[in-house]
Amino acid sequence: MFKLLGEKFYQWRKMLLIPATVAGLVIGANLTGILEPLELLTFDQFFRWRSQEDFPFLKPTEKVDPRIVIVTIDESDIITLKQWPLSDAQLAQLINIIKEEEPKVIGLNIFRDFPVAPGTEDLNRVFRNTPNLIGIEKVIGDTIKPPAILSELEQVGFVDLVLDNDGKIRRDLLSITSEEFGQKLSFSLTLALTYLKEEDIIPRLSESSRNEDEIIVGKAHLFPLKKNSGNYINIDNGGYQILLNYRGGKKSFQTISILDVLSQQYPDNLFRDRLVLIGGTAASIQPSLFTPYDRSYPTSGTIIQANAISQVLSAALDDRPLLKVWSEPLEWLWILTWTSTGMFATYILFNKNSFQYNTVIKWSVFIASNSVLGLLLIASNYLLFLQGWWVPTISPLIAIVGSSMIVIVDQWKYLATFDSLTQIPNRFYFDKVLEQTCLLNQLFRRETSLILCDIDHFKQYNDTYGHPAGDRCLQNVAQAIRIAIRSSDFVARYGGEEFAIILPKTDSKEAKKVAQRILRKVKFLKIDHRRSLTSNYVTLSCGVSSLRLEDQSFLKTLIQQADIALYKAKEQGRNRVISYDSLLVTES
């Protein structure tokens, strides 16, 4: 009993090694960065699903942000105004019109590092007298200075963006610190914090020693990205970066043309108590940038800034999820879990005891089962994404397929080398093991023994009890032999009712003891056999041979001698063990 339990444990130990090995290989491949592009594409797809971009007949799951109004400057506006950049007079007029409705904050997403006459004095007066007006600057690479007055009043934020290797913007840079200028906040964060200040919400650092970099803003908890955060591998995480949880494109915000504002053709109180963002959306004045959405529809920097502002406001006030990532150990556990799921699902479907379908059906089942698991994985990750978690998708998907393939190969190997009825190795596997034993024997210079066993009067048993009972008899005898032999021995079904046991590094005397133990175990089964001429129960006859295998030519001799000994055991009355060595002694 304990031996069978040990064998079962060994068998499952092998199965448990599969997910650990596959998951380890996939994690290792992931750490090289080879899977990052595919993970990012999946990340983008989740954004498109949420915005219903791939399903235009459905309503987007993200609503229009009611707190933000964007004053747009598009191509038609520039054509009508017949001027770009706007003159200082036009810009001053625009800001004054918006100020009349008392917005909480105004963001000027237009570079103004030099005057554009006429109206410079008017614009400077507006800058100095509008404490809730925030201008922009560029501080990385080719710098662009902010309006001097706004810089003096510290009403400026930088608009530098972080691009991934594929040119898309998925991260939001909130702050930069350098020896040259100290710490600077981004334009979007400055606008959001100014708005929230009106709501009596002030950012604070976490008091937890484990999360020293955590910033708490209302209901929002901000965590900076690390070099290997989520599915990123060794990114430049300089400054304070977070994932950008896009709300959507231009349709996700209230917009109004600059011409409508200048002509004051807009609804009353459109700007009251709102965050107003003024910026260009025309491709001719602002280069379009790529986001997780369709590459055929690039997005203006103004819309990206609106998304960055919206995510902080919505998280702080509405508890809308910010995108976060799991720790690496938790991600590895996620991959291991799906690897194990794929392995066990395939093992159950392709169980060697019951799955006897043809190759076409097996492959169909394999594809179907992996497709179902893949869809479950993607659905699970998408639901997690909706809750604000970005977790690996491609890595566990590859792991599912990999572990399933290994199980199938193992099952095919099993079917090729094991007897389906008795669940022990077949004649083909026996020949391979005997050849390997011969090679090892040449190294250790020890005897190898072979036992051939035959069920006595098995034809009469089948004729009396029927073939189903005969099959059960073979199964029971096979299991009895497995229990009787040693852990180093190898048993196989050699023929119809014949079994063979290879005993490495074993002399004739020890082999005969093992054979005697086999006989006793089979007798102990007490399988009725009323037509047996030897006993009332099923019995065995065994022939034993032992040789020092010098080369492959000795294998045939070993088998022949065991067969002769088995024949003599039958001739002398069956239910006994005869060794070839004893026959030699008798003859002499």
C-alpha cells in the first residue's frame, strides 16, 4: 500500500514540476522584455474595449467628465482667424471672457515665451490679475520658457510627456526634480491640485513607512512606477510617473470652439466652477501623438492633458480607479496559477485512462480547451483592468499553452510506452529499458537479472469467466507484481498474460527471492480459478535468469535463459519459480 502511495506521489510530483518549470521559463522570458510589446498591445486593447471604440454601436463605459471644458483651436478656427499664433490681444480677450463666469482654474496650453503684438500690455495685465491661470513650459530636451509673469507668480506647469518605445503615451509624468531647478510639477497636476484646493483637498504624503513614495489626494492614492512595474521591463522611470488611465478622446470632454467663445455664442454658465483648458487641437499647430487608441486617429496634446487632469480629479473626488500594478511575486503567482490551470485542465481532458480519441479529435479538444481558458484569462484581466489593475495577460496565456502541450506530449509518450489495460510499461518500453540497463551494467560490472512471469492456465480462465473478468485479473496481477518488486526494479507487460521484470545489479539468488515474493502476492489476491489444474486460485509461474551483460549481444541470451526457466517451471507443475542457474546445476 505504501509503495503504491509513494508511486502516486512520485507521479503527481512530476505533474507539479510542469507548471513550476513552464512558469519559470515564461517569467524568465518576460524579464528579458521580449513579451513587453505584446503586453502593451493587450493593454491598449482594454482601453479600446472600455471606450467601445471597437464596438461603435455600444455606449462607452466612461462618461463625459463634467468638470472640464476644453476651448479648442482647430484648423477651421485658424483659417477663420487668419492668424497663428493668436495675438496677445485675442488671447487676453479670450481669457477675460472666460474669467467673467468664475471658473475654478484656467489652463493655458499654449506656449507664450515671447510677445505677439498687438495687445501685449493687455495680456500681461491679464496674467498678473488672474491668480487661477496656469501657463506651460517645456523642461526636458529643447526647453521652452513659460510666460515671464506667470513664472514669477509660480503659476506654471511643464507639459513634457513620456513616450514608450512604440511612440505611444501610456504614462503620466507628474513631477521632475533636478539640481538645476529643484522640483517642478506637471501642467496637468498643477491644474488638478488648484481645482482640488477649491474643494479643500490638499495632497499629503503617506504616513506608512512601507509606502514612503505614496501621495494621498482626497480619495486617490498615487504610487510611482518602478523600472519593472507591471509589464514594463527596465523603463526610464525618472521623476514621479504613474500610468495614465485615459477617459477617452475628444468626445469624452465638453468642448467649445475658440470662435464661439470670442463671439460669446455658448450656453450660460458653461465655465462656472469648472476647469477650463485652452489649447490647440489642430495638427498644424500641435503635433498629434499616439495613445492606446486607434493609431489612425492620433490625439492632440491638449486632449492628452485633459485626460491627465481628469484622472486625478476623478480619482480624488469620485474614487475612479487609478491604474495600478501588482508586485512582481504576485504577478509570478498569477502566471503560475494559470499555468497550473492549463496543465490540470488538459490532464483531465486527456487522461490516459479514459481519453482514447483519434488525433484530430484530440487536437480539436486541445484548441477548444485552450481557447476557453484563454478567453477566461482575458476576461478576468479585463475585469481587473476595469477595477484599476494592469496584470500580465500574454505571459500566462503562453504558459497555459506551454503547460498544455507538455501534458499532451507526456500523454502521447505514455500511450506509446505503457499498456493501457494494466497501466504498466509495454513491450516496446521494456526493450528500451533493457538496452539502457545493459549500458549501465557495462559501467558497474554487476549482474543483471530478468524474471519472466506467466499466469497459469489463463486461457481456461478467460473461457470460464469471460474476457472482462480476464482483463480485471491481468490488472490485479500487474498491481500485485508492482507491490512485490523493489523500487529499483522495472516491470512490463511482456505478452498477453506474460510479465517481465528487470532487476539491475541483482544476482540470481536475490532475483529468486523477488520472484518468490511475487508468487506470494499473487496468491494472496485469491482470485478464483476453478478450472485451474494447479490451484483453486490464480497462480504464476516464473523463470529467472542472471548475466553480466558485457554488450548488447548478451540481451538475447538473458531473455532466452529466462524463457527456458519459465518453460521448466510450467513443465514441473507451475506455481513455482525456476532459475536458469539451478537448471545448469541439475544438468551437471
